[in-house]
Amino acid sequence: MKRRFLILLSTIFALAAIGLVIIQISQTKRSAKMSDNLFNISVNNAIDEVFSQLEQMKVEDYVSQKERYRLLRYRRIDDMNEKMQDIIRQNSDLFYDEKRIDFGVSTQDSAFPLPKAHLTPTEENSITQYNTLLNARNRLMSSVDDDAYAKMGSIGITSAIETSQFNFPLLDSLIREELIINGVDLAPSIGVLLSDADSLLYCSEGANPNDLRNTAFKFTFNPQGIASNESLYLLLSFPPSPIILSSDTNLYTVISICMIVLISALFVFSIRTILAQHKLDEMKTDFINNMTHEIKTPIATIGLACEMLKDESVTSDLPTRRNFVNIISDENRRMRILIETLLQSAKMSGKKFSIQPKEIDLNSIVNESIQSFQLTIENRQGSLTTHFGAIDGLLYADELHISNLVHNLIDNAIKYSEQQPHITVTTHSEGGYAILQIADNGIGISKEDQKHIFEKFYRVSTGNIHNVKGFGIGLNYVSQVVALHKGKIAVASEPGQGSTFTISLPLA
């Protein structure tokens, strides 16, 4: 798949995902706005209903308990006055007035009973009733404030609030009840503000005065339609984020976000899989090309040597003939190792591979494995140095795979050396492990490549060196052999400073 197509596909998906996110955000904002409007409408309806209920109440219902007791006394005085007025109306000839009797006022202090000289029993009874009511009324009047009494006659909701005579807990209860009825289950802070004096006449328990003064829910408080001398406002302050979306909207929003995240994750996974597959295809193509070249080279060399051996002049010369026979033998060995490595790697990939460990001498196996490289190193004017230390313990391992492991590591050390290869092979034991170290002076391996060198088909970039052949399976094979022996492998390398591979195999 072409990279341009992948870029186009990723761009289209990214735009589609962004579009979905924008649509979802827009829909969420729209739902939030609708919820906000519904919330405001519900609060306004609740307050309108509270004001309506207050208008239908009597004074006794909304004044404070203290003022209700005083009001009852004032009402009792009014009742006595009305009864006294009835007696005067029914017996006007029994009373006289130095000024004038006016039955329209609330008190009748200007009416006085006539002397009892010529009164009938019925008239005397009327006078007695009048005097009794008068004395009782005067006793009540002596315990109240005349000015307050006059004001109580015209008290209303607004004036009761202004004079702090209002039953504010009643107001608080009505507001909370109506909010619940209208679907608002958030408990607000409630206050009553005297705007001209910037004074809170009432503030519910736990409320923040600053929040109340700055709230958006501010209602003019004159429910009886009577203009107040000063501006009164009912204030409501709700907890933060009062806009609560419906459960369905929340559910759909969460599901939509989860689906977008899931689709995005699947898309990213798909793209990574496609890129990995594309990379794997390239690695396999390189592997096939390299393998073809690696096999064709020894075949061509063997074929050329065989043709030369057919020449009688060559066969008669024993040293020359022996040289061509050695060439055929070397190329045959090279192909055998190559094919063996491929077969063993394939078996390991199928997870059906098992080793056949036995007691072996690590130093002997390493020594035998490096003999085949002596001629190559000498031709390149290099050196191969060995330091065989004592192995304190028995090493149980598969002889063939350990031999192939050493062969692969030394072969890589030679191939990735720009100039004369100088290789050092060291063995010793340490901490219950047999240690094998192979160090070279090659081109080295970068930190980034070190993370991948044990992956199948992965090949380290050789920079300007173009004659390095390989399949990218050698180090993968080495790592699998070490793993099968329950050992450890480590690499220490810097670009341009060579590499050191350390193999640790457990002793019995």
C-alpha cells in the first residue's frame, strides 16, 4: 500500500473524527443551553407561584410570631370597638358627645353614657355592657404602642419585610417546596435584599452574602403590587454548575465519546498494523533477494570450480586441484550453515522447536567454531584473539546450536568491520553462569538499532558499506537459542567504536 494513500486515508479519518467531535460538542452545548433555559423557566415559575401564594395569605399568615401575637391583641381591640359602636348605634339616646359622635372611626372615646337617673333595666344593662367593654379595651390599649397600633391596621407583605416583621422561614419553606414541584432539586441559598441600603434583610443558613448579591436570579419583591419606598429583591443562589443535563443526554454523550475513542483506537491500530505489514513485506522482499544472492554465489563458485576441475591441466597439478576442492568444500559448508540457520529459525518461529542438551565443553566448541574464520580474517589482514578461562561447573547445552550461535556472532563481527577485523573471544564463569563474550572493532550499533537487532528480518543500517550481505535472522536465531537455554544476552555498542555481545548460559 502506497504511503500517499495511507496519508490520504489518515487525513480523511482525522477530518471525519474531528467533524464527529464538533457535532457532538455542538449538540452537547445545545442540550446544555436548552437545559439552562428550562432551569431558568422552572425557577421563575416557582417564584411566581410563591408570590401568588403570599398575595392570598392573611397578615396573620406571613408576619413573624412576635408580630402575630401583637396583631391578635390589636384585632381584639378592634372587635371590642365594633361591639361598643353597635351598642351606641342601638341606644343613641343613652349617650351624649361633647363634640360629635362619629361611628366611622375605630375608637369611640368621644361617646359618654348618660346619667343613670331614669334608666330602665334594659338601658342599664346596655350601659353596663358598654362600660365593661370600655374598661377591657382600655386595659389592652395601655399595654400597646398607639403608633404601632395605627401601623398594624395597614400592614402588608412589603411593609412587613421592610420592618423585619416578616416570617422569613415561611418564605424559605415556600420557595424550596415550589422549586421541587417545578422539577428543581437543587437547594438554593435564599436572601432578601434592601437594595437602596445594600442590606440583606434575610440570609438563609450557610449562604454566602457575596454570592447572593452577585446572583443572576434576582426578583423584585412587591408581590401585592404596592410600590415600596425602597427597592426590595428576592435573591436565589444555586450551587456551582446548576445546569444538569437529563440522564438520557448524559448517557448518549458518554456513549458517543466512547464510540469515537474506540473507532479512533481501532483506526490507529489498523494503520499501525498496515504499516507493520508493509514493513514486514519489505523485509521479506529484502530477505528473498539476499537469500537468492547468498545461494547463487556459492552455487556459481562451485560450478566454476567444477568446470576448472574438468580441465586436465588443472587436475594434473595437485596443489591447484586441492585448492579448487577446498573452495568447493568451503562453499558447500557455507551453504549448509546457511540452510541450517534458515531451517532452525523456521522451526523456532513455529514454537515446535526443542533442544537436546548434553554435557559440553564450551571452550572446545568455541575453538572449533572459530577455526573456519581464520582464513577469512587473514585475507583481510585482521586478527582473532581468544581468552579461554576456566568454566567452574558443568554446562548442559545443545552442541549444534551453541556452535551455530558462535558462528553467527563471529560472522557478523567480520562482516560489519570496515577495515581489518580485530575480534576478541573470551570465556569464563561468573555467578553460576558460563560467560561468552565476542568483541569487535566494527561500525557499532546505535541505541535505536539495539532495540530491534534481535527481531526477525531486522538489519542494522551499514551506512556507506554496501557489500554487507545478510538475512536479518542471525541475531534473532541467536536470541532464541539463548532463550531456549534459559540464558541471557546483552550488547554494548557505540557507533564507530565496535560492539561486544555477552552470552550468559546457566551452569548445572
